[in-house]
Amino acid sequence: MEVLFTFDIKDHQKEHLLTKFPKVSFHYDRSPEVQQVEKANAIVTYGGDIDVALLNQAKSLEWLMVASAGVEKMPLAEIAKRKLVMSNVRGIHKTPMAESVLAHILALKRSLPLIYQRQQAKEWSRKVGSTELKGSTALILGPGAIGSEIGRLLQAFGVKTIGCNRSGKACASMDEIIVFDQLVDRLVEADYVISVLPSTPETKRLLTKQHFEAMKETTVFMNFGRGDLVDEVLLIEVLKNEVIGHAVLDVFETEPLAIENELWSLPNCTVSPHVSSLSGKYVDRALVIVEENLEKWLKGDRNLQNLIDLEDGY
């Protein structure tokens, strides 16, 4: 079997794969030659380099292993047309992303940005306006692996967690589950509205002006899922008019965020350059899933972990 990685990994990781799968030929190339692509039975990729041209070259391809969670930028219709199996590494981001969300919440609650600012100015002032997290309510859009981990950490701080998904199916670390149709009516309860939703036809522009107007004036909106959840022009308007208290944004409609974008300079907006999932353990965690799925594949088992439904997009 020929497996092509379109990104490089460390030497000890390569040696481990060779030892574990001696009958598999592994190749690593960010810009693979046509010959390598033609021979590949499986391609391990971050997703952004997979286009129709590459698929046309990949005459032996059966399986795409995406070493990230989002697949919305990939040519899903073409992949489905070719009847390729596709899986991802959903779930490996939960620890760094949940810790990032919690860090931002605690920083705002305990006035850390103001404290850091005053340190630079060598200003001694105990008037910081810090409040407590305990007793607040978080509404989590997308309480899957990442959302549930966020809920677990928040519950440890005495926060009530309300999960919101399309099915109403119960999820771990949620005190309550609601569906999208109930969202407008329940937003008034939330001190934090946290989205970790993927980009799908159903979630694009899910949040409208009506949703933001239903929130408290003090609500903190946090988007750690995908930037197309809300129209950015609308979000800027909401923040400038102080319809909500603050926004913490790790994802944007267009990345990198343009220098002239007003979000950079709004005092009630925190811009995080899509870094919440970064961790020194990312590739190690991804390779665990790659290995488990490769073992199954070599045995003829196509019931892989984290299979992607190409119609739904996740």
C-alpha cells in the first residue's frame, strides 16, 4: 500500500510508522510529484491542498485521511463522485481549544487585559472591576467533542451549560440540550455564547441580527468554530452599537484578517488569529487516529474512526 503525506512529520514519527507498518510505503512531500500522487492509495493531508486537479491525477486513490477537523474547503462533491472514503481527526483539538476558551473567559472575568495594560503604564490601581465566573450560564453551539470538553471545564467553575445542536441529542457535560429552533428564545439566559460549530450549509449565517438582539447587553460571544457562522459586517455593527458586551473571535470569514478590518480596533473585541487549536501535541494526536484507521484499512475494515458524511460535510 502506498501512503502519501502532503506535509512533513518528525523523523521519530516516520520511524514509528515504518516499524508498525513494514508493508506500507510512506512518502512525505508538501509538493508531491505526479508520479507519487498517481500511485497513492491513501493521502494524509491537512485538506487545503486537495483540489480537482490533484484528484484527477490520483488514479489509485481510495482514502483521504484529513489531519484536521474542517473539510468545508475541500471539493466534497468531486470526492463523493469518485466514491472515495474520507475521514478526519475530529476530537484531537478538544484539549487546547477548551483551554483557550476558558483562558479568554477567565482573562475577561478577572480583568487581565486591563491589569497587563496598567503594568505597562506602571499604574497602581485596584479598581479593576473583576467579577466571578461561578453562577453564570454558557450556551454552547456544537456540544460535540470540543464543546463537551468546554462544558466540562466550565462546570468545574460552577457554570450552567446549555448545549445547542440540530438533533437535540444529549451530550456530555451539558446540563440541558436545545435545538437550533429554540436558540432565539434561550439566548437571553446566556452570559457566554460559545460556538465550535463546523461550516455546513445549515450553520452558515446561522446567527442573525435577531439572535444578537436576543442576547444580554453584557453577553460575551465567542466564535471558535468557523467564521461564516455570522455575517462579519453584522457582527461589527453589533459590537459598535454595544448590543452585546464583548466578542472573542478565533475564526473569520477571510483569513488572515485584513489590516483594515474594524474588528482589530474595536475595544470590545478580542482578535485571536486562529490559534486556539495549536499545541505541541497536535501531530502526535493526529497520528494516533491515522494509525488506528490504517490498521483497520489493511484488514479490509472500512468502518473507520471519524468517517466524513460527504453530503452533510462533517
